[in-house]
Amino acid sequence: MKFGLNLNHHHMLTSRSVINSVSKLALRYFSSQFKLPELRNFKPATYETWNLEKIRKVHGKHLNPCLLTIYQNPPILVQGKMQYVWDEKGRQYLDLFGGIVTTSVGHCHDRLVKALTDQAGKLWHTSSLYVYDEIYRFTDKLLGKFPSQLNNVFFCNSGSEANEFAILLARLHTQSYEMISLRNCYHGCSPNTMALGGIGTWKYPIPGLPGFHHTTCPDPYQGRFGGSKCRDSLIQTTRDCDCPSGDNCQASDKYIQDLDQVLTTVVPKGRIAGFIVESILGVGGFVQFPSNYISKAYEKIKQQGGLFISDEVQTGFGRTGTHYWGFQAHGIVPDIVTMAKGIGNGFPLAAVVTSEEIASSMKKALFFNTFGGNPLACRIGSEVIDIIDDEKMQENSSIQGKKLLIGLGKLRDKYPDVIGDVRGKGLMIGIELVKDKETKKPIDPKGFASILEQFKDNGLLIGKGGPSGSVIRITPPMCLSAADVDVTLQIADHIFSTYRHVD
Ligand SMILES: Cc1ncc(COP(=O)(O)O)c(C=O)c1O
């Protein structure tokens, strides 16, 4: 059966965990000792759904076999409001993953529901061959969030499409073909973005596309170089650092030497189309690079005539707290910025922003996207930006993110043989789980699965990532409250205090 995780995992656990895990299997709705904060003036409804057995039949037999669900014993989610979701039995969960970094301003935010229903009653769709003002209003609003030279937008529906377009744009503009990305990165599941990607589990055994090259992921915790002063974060790795204090991070220089090698050995000199990077790796496990890596990589790429592409699909729209876009923390202005996920709070919407000069390279042919920038999508996109501003969600990301990060950092110090690293910025926080602190080998997958399951059974939905699937990813809607952070830390402390490694 493809549904969920292996139910036999409890054979591998210590006796105490076996009891926990067996009781979990038997008692799907066991009550947690922790109580989640309640939303004022909100009463969740109950909904009729198919039961799990019936769902499983369709899921296992008729749905795309790659659609794996994260839990062995999944709740059926029927309702969401702001940072919470409820299952079919009315049980509340704190959504700490936000539908994979997508629910940016909160589930069924009142203002978005109003904007959506209002627009749906007026005009859902017409082609961009016709004139309607929602696309111009949204363009104006979105570009207001960028430095003035980034003044041209292309709308589409997904992050993969946005990155496909960025590759095409970089190639057309530079008249060069070679693209460079990081090992460990993920930029989508379309043919070219799969080729950009650097994680083996997302690659099929078919011939790779020409023109894609990878450089070392500058990971200060697991990588060849790193230390305890590298990251632009409140929490550093526990790794020793030999760098002198100040800006002169040797780890970033060493990783840049790898990029230099790629530039001098595997691509034609001076003929690269572009370099694409996230300012904090998303699917790759929320790896934060040594502070100066991005600015130094930018210089190298520009020297060789390439375009610098910032993938803000996960890091954009204020999530990192200090800035609206991840690249802004690195003192650079990219040539192309791609965005999706949080831009629509769950509505299919994505965009590519670039300069007028670069955009004009597209004029050589016609290029069209049926749904990109349709009235409904643009109305929602505009409302999301207004909500982030009006409700100070970027500031909230910064405040709650700090509190959570510091609390989780303390848990890492308390449980060093399972929590190897805690990292991130704003409400984009990763917890890398290990077998032990010396080898830093990834936690056993069954151990990870049991931890994930326990978080869920205590009311917290968290995410998973990293090349070995050993990183907990926390990216809640940016309306997370201080009380949510408190209960998250209490539950995490409880789970890690009882966790024992698989023998
Ligand atoms: C950084 C990044 N870029 C691109 C994508 C692809 O986006 P989509 O799934 O909307 O195609 C993702 C999706 O997870 C992502 O995390």
C-alpha cells in the first residue's frame, strides 16, 4: 500500500517507544496533554467526508503513485482558519508547514475570502489579450516591492513554470546556454527545472539535459567547510570555527573556489546564461549559507556575463522577517527573481520579475500563458500583499521566528544526540535530526517518521526536507502567535525528551 508510511516501524523502536507507537496506531484520536490556543470568535464546523478506508482505496489505486502522504495515520483535513486546520472529527492542529510554505497570510483569511468571492462574482477569467484592471493593479503593487530597475513582470501559475521561464529568459538574453545551480537545490519538477535540481530523489534515470551544472552547496553544518560564525542567523552551528572574527569568512571563500572551478573547467569561458539560487535552501533542508557566499557568487557570475536568478518561491513575501525578499539580506540586486507559493496564499499564482532590458529579449517570438495573471489570480495576489503590509506579517515573522529559533536552539543544546542543527530566519526554520552529534549522520528514517507522527498526534503539523529527509521544516502562516510558539516549544521538548534512537 502506498498510503502513508510503513506501519511496521515500531519493530525498530525501543520498548518505551514501542508502547507509545502501538497505542498511537490503535488510538487515532488520543488526546494530547497540550492544548492549542483557541481562535477568538471562531467555531469550527464538522463536515461529512469519505472515511479513511474509502479514501485509501482511491489513493492507492487511482491517484498518481508519487502522491505520498506524510503520515501513517493521517487526519482528514476539512477546514482551516488562519494558522490552524481541523480534521473531520473537529480536532485542531497548528499548521506549522503552511501547505509547504504556501499559506502565507493564513487559511481562509477573511479579507481573501471576501476578495475571492467578490471577484468570482464579477469576472474570473479573461485572456490577457483583453484589458482588465486587476493585472495592472497587481503589477503596480508587486513592483512596488522591488528596487526600481526590476520593473517588468511575467505571470504564470507555479514555481516550476516561473523557473522554466527564468532559464529561457537568461538564455535568450545572454545568448549563452549554460546554467549553474547548487547541489542539494530544488527548483521544480518540469524538465528544465528537474535538470537544475540537485537532489537525487527528484531525478529519474533518463538522460540529463545538456547545459546544467552544479556547484557545491555551501552548508556550514554538514559541508566540507563551515563553522560557528558563518550564518546570518541567531543560531550558529556547534562546529568549531577557525576563521578570524569579522567579515572574512573562510568557509564562504572556499565554497566560492568550487564555483570558480565550475566556471573555469566545465563551462565555456564567459558563456554562462545564469546562476540560480535560493537565499535559504527550501526543499534542500533550510540550509543557510555562510554570510558572504551569495554576494561573492553574484560577483563571479556577473564577471562571466551570466545573469543572477534569485528563486524566492519559499523565501519571499516577508517570510525571513528581516526583509521582504531573501536576496535583500545579501546586498545584491538579482537580474531575475522568481516567486510562487506564498504569493497566492494557496491560489495557483506565480511570477517572474526582471528588468525591462532583459524582458525585451522575449520579443523575438510570441510567448503566452493562458491563466497567468488572470483577474481572479491578480485580485488575490494584490490582497495578499496588502494583508502582509496591513497586518505587519513580515514583522511578526521576525518576532515569532526569533522566539522560536532561540527556543529550538536551547532544545538542540539539551538533546544534542538527536537535534544536530537548528537554523533559519524569520518563520523559515529547520531542525536537522541526526544519529549522534559526532558523526552527524541522518537520523534513521523510521525514527524521523515516528517523531513526525508524534508531533501530529500532539496537534502540530510539521514538514520534512533535506537530501536525506532528516530535516524538520517549520514554515507556518506568518500570523503565528506568541502562544503558538510557546506550545510548539513545549511539545517539541516533550517529544525529544522521550525519543530514543532506533537500535
Ligand atoms: C524553491 C522552489 N522553487 C520552485 C518550486 C516549484 O514550485 P511549484 O511546485 O509551484 O512548481 C518549489 C516547490 O517546492 C520550490 O520550493
